[in-house]
Amino acid sequence: MKKIINLENLIYLTIFALPSYLLRFSFFGFPTNVLDGLIAVCVVWRIFFYEEKIDYKLFFEKYKPFVFSVGLIFFGLTVSVLANKNYAAGFGIIKSWFLLPLVFSLVVSSVIKEDKIKNIFLAYYISAFIVALVSLGYFFLGQITYDGRLAGIFNSPNYLAMYLAPAVFIGCQLFFGASRNSKTFFLISGAIILAALYLTFSYAAWVAAAVALVLVFILEKKINWKKVLIIIFAIIILFSSQVEKNKFSSLANLDERSSLQSRMMIWRSVEKMLADNWFWGIGAGNFQEKYLENQKYFPPYLEWAVPHPHNLFLTFWLYGGIFGLAGFIMLLYFWFAKVLSTTKNSQLKFIALGIMFYILLHGLVDTTYFKNDLAVLFWMLFAI
């Protein structure tokens, strides 16, 4: 029993249970969720009860390139919240979407040895597989959105797509080199994940995943015309299946009520916010309020409930000001420099690159970080 109940397995369980942030409760009057609780237990266990002491010298040596950029992000976020006086929501976001995911990634890095890092991605893959399986159950029971899209356990089809897409890169890499039985598992589970991803009808997720795959193939030097043609053909088939759909036709015809037009309207409102708050930002958790305040400057909005700006970089700028945006860009630069230069374990390297490419590409038209599960996934990439 002692071998089963240990910090390493708790870390795998936490990664598997990333969607548990949807299960909310109050702890001594403070709102929290199951995922935050699991992360807190991991952190306390590592600091006070883990047999290996923390080597702070080694820690700073390993993460030295990231310390300044992370510091800029937290400085920007904190000052922006203080300047905009949205303390409860703002510091709650910093806690759940930045502090806990970051600290959890440090725990992962200090506990999971190099030869077991693959298990981190495997735990995420199995989680995505279960989520996809449950989501298909929703589909067959007719539990879909008003426009025929699959959201599963999440509040939005886009959220489901964001959770499933990273598993595509994990499955592709782990499939090669797996045993015969494992390959069968990856084929079946991969088909289920892709089916659920398809039913989200998240066009941005489809395109971002396809482009990220091509980029990974190029870096692996495994790219050839056959693979390119297969990916292009798959994209053509996917979008051909959408010709009769209202979403596709409105997008193709540049309909004024299409999702693209809606995003452009949101970005115009963001432009106004940044014109007024370019230095310190508007503070985490303030976007919906500021978005509605800006209505008087524009024609009637196509969407009224908009929690985020639908762009990863704009969100960092709005939530953390110029310091938060600069820190995020620097963080990405140092991460890519480190990962691209490493010669160790190419399989894990290309999983991480595929996921990061996807996050950034899809993040051009959506917010692929500002959710508990996606934030943990992002910082997990720094633990490899």
C-alpha cells in the first residue's frame, strides 16, 4: 500500500484529474475546487513530508533563465489587480491560474525523474481519452449545444477541443516505440479522442493542431510530401463535411453574425481597452465588465457573455499590463531556446513542442491558457 500511496502517484492522479476544477466547494468560507485541493496537497507533501530535501542552488541553476520573466508576469498581474481594485476575483485568478500551476510544475520537476517524465504525458492522455469517451456519451444522449456542437463536461465546445487537442501530439509520439498491445490501445483511444474533437466543430482547434503537427514533423526531419498531403487531405475532408453547416457557411460568406465577425468585434473593444489602459492593463477578472462598459462605442455586440478577449497575447496584456506581456514573451523565448537546443529524449521534446505550438496557434483566436486545467498543462511543459 505504501508503494501505491506516494507523492509520485499523487502527481499522476492530479494530472489525470485536471477537469476536477469543475467540482467546486468552499473551504472555511473560501471558494476553491478539487484540482486546487489536489495541487495544494502535492505542494505540502513535497515541502514537509518528502524524503528528498529541496536543493535551492540546483533549483535556481536549472530555472535561472525563467526566473526574471516569471517575476515580470507576477509583478504585472499583481500591480494590475491593485490598480484596478478587483481584489477578490483578481487574486483568485492569480492563485488558481498562475501560482498553483507554477508551483505544481516545480513539484513535478523535483519529484518525477527524467526516465518517468513520459508518465506525466501518459496521465494527461488517459485523462483526455476518458473525457472524450464521456463526451461521446453526451453526444449519443443528445446532450449538445443549440448549434449542434459537442461540449461534453465543459461549458463550451471550444474548451473541450482545447483539452483534447494536446492529446493528439502525445498519442502520435507514444504510438511509435510502443508494444503491440499498447499500439492497439493508442489506435482505439486516438480514434475516440479525434471523434470527440471533430464533434466540437472547433475549426481553430482543427487548423492549429494540423499546423502544429506539420511543424513538429519539420523539426523531427520526418516531413515529406506524403505526410503533408495526408494532413492537407484530412483538413479538406473535415471542412468539406461542414459545407452544409450554418457555422461554416456564415464564416465562408463573411456573415456579419459569424464567429469571426464576433471575434473582430471583441478585438475592437480590446483595442479601446488597451488605448485607455496600455501600461497597467485592466486587471485579471475585469474583462467582462470593461467589455460591457465599451458597448456604447460600438454597434450592438454579437456576444454579450465574453469572459476573455479570445487572444492569448492580448489577454496577458490586459491582465498583466505591459510587464505581464513582456514577461510572457520572454518566457516563451527562453523555453523554446531550451527545448530546441536539448538533445535528450527527442520523443518528449516533440510532444512538448507540439503542445506548445498548438497552444500558441489556437491562442491567436482563443484563450488557450486562462482555465485551471490549461494553465497546469502550460506550466507542466516547463517541468520536462
